[in-house]
Amino acid sequence: MTAGVATPTEPSAAAVAQPALWRTIGVAATVLAAYALGAVLPWTLLEPSSVAVFYPPAGITLAALVINPTARWPAILLAAATAEFGLDLLHGQSAPVAAGFTLANVAEPLAGALLFRRFRPAGEDLGRRGTALAFVGCCVIAGPLVGATVGASVGALGQGRGWWSTFGPYWAGDALAVLTLGAAVITVAGRRTPLGSAATWRAVGALAATVALTVIGFWSPRLPMAYLPVPLLLAAAFRARLGLVTAAGFVMAGTANLLTAAGRGPWAGIADSDVRAATLQLYLGATVLGAGALAAAVLERDRARAESRLESAARRRLQALQELTARLSTAATSDEIAALVAANDAGLVGEIAVVVLLDRADGSVRTWTTDGVPAEFAIRFRRLSADEALVSPAGWVARTGTPLTLTDPDELRARFPLVAPAVASTGTRCVVALPLRAGDRLLGAIGFGFTADGEPPPDTLAMAQAVTGLTGQALARAERYEVEHEAARRLQRSLLPDPQRHLPGVDVEVRYRPAERGDEVGGDWYDVFELPGHRVGLAVGDVVGHGLDAATAMGRLQRALRAAALAGGGPAEVLEALDEASRRIPGAEYATVGYAVYSPAEGTLRYACAGHPPPLLVHAGRADFLGEARSLPLTLARRPRTDGVLAVPDGATLIWYSDGLVERRGEVIDDGLRRLAETAVRLPDPAEAGWCDALLAALTEGQQSRDDLVLVRLRLLGAGGLPDDPDVLRRVLTGPGDLVETRSAIRAWAADRGLSAELTENLLLACGEALANSLEHAYQGREPGPVLLRAGRAGRRTVTVDISDHGTWRHRPSATDGRGRGLMLMGAVAQRTVLEIGRQGTRIVLTLDPD
């Protein structure tokens, strides 16, 4: 024996069919009761000797067939046949005659309903012109014609009545009943929403007024006032109340027939009862038909206007959705996207929008709201922990990922009491919150608030889904961007050096301002570093493009520049080296670079620009752009690049920058350059701390820039600004007469450092040969210039000597010719000798060790 688990079973066919059977029985019973009740009017009140003066059961049966599925038709027709046959027998008709009239009253609605379904298979809305015409043609005219034909034949054969005299009243009475009562039942049954209590009482009042006006109009047989109820029907028609028009027509027809049968009204004087009945029904039918046609036309007009408004609203929403899509395509970060959706959604979907973004690391959420939300709520809910997030509908959805719709304000306040004040102040009656997703990943939620009661219409919900989907896609794109953006930022910051605090002969201040959050990482960069010979190199550049690729190209270009500069190249040589390097660095083509070399000992500045904005020199209340030595960006130059050389006074300030500082939309760059020069002169002494901040604030007017900003301020202090390091010997020689003093300085420095006698003699010999050669050959044939000496300790026993000049040797030193013995001698006493020769001068580095 084994234990089993019970599983649910499919319901049997009998269980499924049972409710449908009971509904069919209920419909048939209703038709039977209504048919019998409706037959009381013609049988007992409306000249019982005549034939179907006005027969409400015809409208009841037809309406029942139209509003019910065909599967119930046999039961409906059986109920109608049972009532008709029984009533006919009850009122003294023979069985064959009763059977004949029963056939007539079954064939009539069946024929009308079949024809109506044939021509209008999907519609029961009598307010539509095509449906109304099909109803009149099939149900009001054709169906009663079938019934009148059969009924007149039964009357002629079974009762001896005239065929035509029976046919007319029979058709008119049944057609009027279908037109009024049948149309009223179909219209009311087709309503999507039930009438409210106020509307119900207004309809009851209108029907009572119709009865009263009909009684007044038909009371006097001499005064023709049968038209009195007509304005009421027309008023209902003008208000597009088709159901009220047909219902009022029914009570008008019933009241008019009752009064006429009682000898009242204009038709009471007509002796022939068949003519009296037929013409009265024609009058009533024409009146109701005219009012109904008017109501249908008004409904068509109102429907067209409503559809036009819906189309206009749909176009506006589509346009708003397109605008939102365009804005989302330009928003780069999650914060920008959330703020944009919260600001733009108000009115696009609901009156209130709340965007919540989920931090997957700790489950906390950040919230953005429309302006209509109280400020204290926006501040309170700006950032919430994982547990706190559940206190708002959008936060709950952001944490659970389950859509939420709340249409009851009381339930909304009870479930989320902390948002109750905001709900009350904004008048929110309904909330729809949808999760934001990127694939299977939950990113947050959007909550839409509506001030109207009930659930929003389907098109609004579809728009909410569209907005949520677009936002999720944009957030997924932003996540990818932010990862790359942060990586590029880290790379860029790691490559931008902190200015060295003790560069020789200068005071440096640098400001780097990244573009406002949301823009991509730019390729702006700078570098400030010491060069041999107590000189300082300054570079500012801009790589074309953005993002991680631009930052990588920037770093490689910066390293190439330093390598070329430390190899002894002047500004022009360095830029030419970058021309070659940029061809091998992806993304470095067409970059702009400015490079300058400042020699405090000489008081000179050498510079060159490859497409970069010119440096600005500020001194003694003047600001001058250095416009020489300008050439095209990297890889574009067709001529050799050249240096600009300028003697600069001590205390002058050199300003170099990126184009983001001087470029603005809608103006030429000359305007920005002029603004920079004027501001630099107007500001206090550049030596003061914070001068760069003041300049940036003045030029950007305190606004975040759309482009990265680089600003380098270099105060040129001259030889007096060279650092006084007791462990380093620095000398500047301008002629052979300085050799004796320099030898004494070297000997004293060596003695202070405790160098051995042998190392001291080797140091004097090597320095003497190198200095003598530089003084003799470096500036031969041109104005004399300085020769710079730097000696320092490299460890406890090793000494490094750096001797450089900025001249162009007419005779290149060589170890093989008669004038190259100095190199051989230096090589004999130094453990390592490095000679660098370039267009900007010659440099020799000696390493001496007593061992």
C-alpha cells in the first residue's frame, strides 16, 4: 500500500454546463413573464376585438434574441411560443388559430434577429448609423412583415377577417413595439456602465413627463395637441440619450393607444378601427423613428468628436513619448534619466510621477518626484534604506519587482501610511507602480499617480508600460556608460600628475575640472615636470574623442612627450616626436598639444603649439598671448615645427589652458581669448593662493562646464627661485672666467660631503673638462649663453654630475678626433658617461664612484 498525493482534477463537462443551463432557464423565464405581462395591454385594454393594435411582446422577444447568444434562442422562442399559445387559448381562440398566431409571433422575431445578425454580426450599438439602419430594416420592417404576413393569413383563414385590413395594423403594432420597447431594451442592455442613482431618477422623471404630456395631448378629441410629447423626445435626442428616446417612445405609444381606445385624442373620431390603429401606430412610429434618428446622429457626432479627441490625445502622447525618447537618448547617467522621467511624465501618463532607482549593492533606493509632490516628502524619501524602501508604493515595487495597482484611496493610505500626507495634498486617488527592468535585472520602479477615481483606461496603462520600458532601456544603457565612464575617470586621474612642489625656479598651481556629470570623459591633460639643467617642462593637450579610448590615448601620448622631453628635445623636437608617436597610438591622431620649456637660469621660455590655444603671459598689468611657433595638430603638419623663444622677466606668470576654458556656444574663440586676458589682468596678484579658482569662477560664472577644463598657472621666478638644497651643488657659468670660482665651489662641496681626496680630484677633472668644452663650443658663433652644473649624491659614496647647455655646437664632440680627448678623459675617471646632443643643446651626465 502506497501513500499518494491528491491532485486537482479538471471539472467535468456537466459541471461546466450547469451554470450555463441555469442562465438559459433564467433568461427563458424572464422572457415568459415579460411576454405575458406585455400581452395584457393589447388583450385587455386596447380594443380586444382588433388585431395587435400595439403589441409589446414583439419588442420583448426580438430584444431577447439580439442581446443573447444563439445557443439560448431555442429556449427564448419556446418561452415566447408558450406564452402566446396559452394567452390565445385563454382569450377564446381556437387551437389552430392560436397555433397560427404563435407561429407568426415566433417567426417574426426570429427572422428579424437572423437578418440583423447577418448584416451586423459584431455590433448591437444602435447609436451607430450602420447598426441603427440595419435594426430598422431587419427588425422593425422585415421581421414584422413576416409576422404580419403569417398573422394576416391566420386571421383571414381562421377568423374570416380581411387579409389587408389585418395585415396593416398587425405590422404597424409589432413594428412600433420593436422600434420602441425592443430598441430600449437593447440600448440599456448594451450599456458598459450601469446608470447611477441620479441618472436613474432623471430617466424616471422624463418618462413620467412623457406620460403626462401624452395624456394632455390626447385628452381632448377636438384640440390637436398630440405633438406635446415630441419636444421631450427631441430634447432627449439632442442629449444623445437613445435609450431614453426609445423608452419614452414606448410609454408614449402605450399611453396614446390606451387613450385612443378610451375614445380620447385625434384618432378617436376615425370610425374604422383598423385604419385608426394603423395610422396611429404610423404616427407614433414616425415620431419615435425621427427622434431616434436624431439621437443616433448626435451620438455619431459625439462619437466622432470623442474619437477626434482621443486621436489628438494619442498624437500628443505619441509626440510626448517621442520627445521623452529623444531626451532619454541624450541623458547619460541614471540620475539624469530618473530626473528627466519624473519631470516629463507629469501629464504624459498621470498627474504625479515618482521614479525610484534600486542600489543592488545594499538594496537602498533613491527617489525622484514631480514638482507637484510636497518638498518635505521629496526630501524625506530622497534616499531610503532597504527596509525603509517598502513604505511607498514605488519603493515596494522596486524592492519586490511586482506591479501594483491601488484604486481605493483608503486602501492606499492604510497600506502606505507614511505617504498619506502626500496622497492627500496631491489629490491622488489611484496609483499604478510598475517595475523598471533591463532583461531579468530589477533596476527600480516608476509610480504613476492619478487624481481620477477608478483604474486608468487601457490606453493610459499601455502608455505607462511604454514609458517604463523606455526608461528601463535607457537605464541599462546608462549603467554600461557609467562603468566605462568611471574607469576612464580613474585612468585619467591616475595619469594627471600632482604638480611637483619644488620645481626649480617656478611656482605651480593647477586646476583640473571634469565636465558636468553626464558628459563623457574628455581627453584634456597636462604635465609639469623638471628637466635637466634646472629647467621646467610644461605640457597641455587635448585628445580628440571621449571615453575610455580617449583617456588611454591621452596617457600614452603623455608618456611619449615626457620621454622625448627628458631625452633633451626642445619644444619643436618634442612635438615632432609626438607626430610620429601619435600615428602608432589609436585615437591620438589630430590631438592638440602645447609644450614649453622654462629655464630660470637663462630667464627664457621656449614654446611650440600643435593646434592648441596659445599660452598667455601676464606681467606688470599686461596680458599677451604668445602667438609664435604655431602649427597644425599632430600628424597634420607639413613643415618642420619651430620654437618660439622669449626672454621673460622674473615674476611673470604663464597661463596655459584647454579650449574648454575659452570656448562657448554661439561665439567665436577670439571672444573667449579676449575674456581670458581681460580677466587675468583684472584679478589680484597671481602669486596669491586661490588665484586659479578665482579665474575659473570668473570665466565660467560659477556654472559647471560641458567640457573638461585644464588651467595651469606657472609663476616664473628666475634664477632667484632655484631651490637651495645643501646636498645639491648648482652653478650657472656664462664664460671661462667662472671656471676658477666653480672649481673652488666643487672642492668645498666635496669637502663638506666628506668625499675622499681621490674622488674629489676625479670630480674636479671631469667637471673641468666638460665645463670647458661647453663654454668653448656650445655658443660658438652666436651670443654667449649659460652652462649649467648640477652635482649631487646618489647614495653614500656615488656622485652624479649633470652639465648642460642650450647652444648648438659647431664641432660635435667625438672620442676619435683631436678635440675629443676630453671625453676619453671623463670616461677614464667616471664609471658611467652619458652624452645627449640635440637641437636644443648638449647634456652630459657623469657617475663617479671611488670603487
